[in-house]
Amino acid sequence: MKPKNSLRWDAVIMDKKQRIILTMLELVVEQGVNATPMSQVAKEANVAVGTIYHYFENKNQIIEEIYTMIIKDFGVILMANLPDGPFKNKYQAMWLNLYNYFIGNPLAFKFMEYVGIPPIINQEIRQNSVKHFTNVRDFMLAGILNKDLKDVNLRLIMQISFGTAVSAVRLKSKNELPMTEKQIQDAVEIAWDSVKYKSD
């Protein structure tokens, strides 16, 4: 099976563990978790079933590793190449980083939409993954403290911010909107307007 996108852990020549991970990602996105047996993963990854169990205890452990790898990507990608200047510019660049990541990595997007959710990913795994994007949390918290963002619950600010980016990706991936440059900019402005600090 040929990789369908270029997630950060892809390589020209992947080792067996990488092939297992990427194959599982592709199959669970296409077929669902329950419809993806280990025997099929082994066949598509061109490894023996026993090889899978050498690296992983079960299917859930592979899925949890995929989830953790994507979350680690968030912590790096969202804060990459933020511009100098006003907080608004940094915020909008971060929003675009998430949007462009998901557009460029549709398997990662579909995984987080349909697989990387409870009860497939349990609360303990989700809590343990928080550490991978503490830099994003700290960025948002600084925005609240400096009165760039509304003084509301931090989780709410983050959910609204990232939720608008995910909604924009969803519109494009379902061919409901082409998401032209203007539409992307409109979405960025809507996201910013919903969380920016407003003095009385």
C-alpha cells in the first residue's frame, strides 16, 4: 500500500514499525477500527503478524501511538514560524498552521475526526498527551493575561480557536466550499473576532 500523504514520520524507506503504523492509520481511516484485523495490517504492511506483536501488544496500542504522534506534531507545527509583531498576527499564523497541516495531511485529519476520539482514545491517553502542546497552552494563556484574548476559560478559548480551523478543513474536505484565499482569510478573522479581547 502506497502512503497517501506525508505525515512527519514518513520516510522513503520505512522500517517495519513505521510501515505497521502508517498501514494501520490508512486502514482504520478507510474501514474503521473494528473492521481492520491485524492480519490485514500485516498483509498490507508486508510483515508477519508476529512482527506486529513484537512491537505492539494489541491494535489499541498502535492506534494510541498514532494519536500521540499526531498530538506531538501539533505542539511543533502550530507554533512554527510565528511572525514578529502583534499577538493577532501570531494567533492567525497559528490558526493557519493547523489548517494547512490538516489540508496537507488528510489521513491525520480523518484519524482525529473519526478515530482519535473517546471511547477509542481513552481519557488517560488524552490527559497524557496534553504535555505535547503546553507551548500552545502557554501562548494562549499569555494572550489572556496580556489582554489580547478574552478573559474566559483557557480550554474554551483553545476549543473555539481550533474548532474553527477544523470546521474550515471539514468544509473543504467535503467539497462544501472551495476555501479560496478569501474564504480562508474570512475564517481566520471570524476565529480572531470570537476570542479577541474587547474593552468596555
